[in-house]
Amino acid sequence: MKAMKELRELQTPELNSRLQEFKKELLKLQIEVGAGTGTASSGKVKRTRKNIARVLTLLNEREVPRQ
């Protein structure tokens, strides 16, 4: 998966900033969908949620070393 490879190359501070960007984007998209103006962005909401999950997964992997 291309997105995951790109994210794995980033350092932890960069991942944290990327996480904040994704969360802001998700909030914006949810507001648009709620207001009824962003019907075409429903696919973007799903992708953004998955990107947030990917970043959180990487952060958790780095936080807890494998045994």
C-alpha cells in the first residue's frame, strides 16, 4: 500500500502533525456533509478516517516495542 509506505518513512513528530491535519480535514468534511453541501465528499470522509487510523497504528507500533 503506497500510503502506508509513505507514512512509515516519516518521523514521529511528522506523523503527529499529519494526524492533526487529517483530523482537521475530517472535521471540515463532516461539517460539509452535515450541512448537505458536501455530498460528493462522502468518499473523502472514509479515506480520511482510514488515514487517521493508519497514522495512529504507526504511532502505537512505535510506542510499544515488540517482544
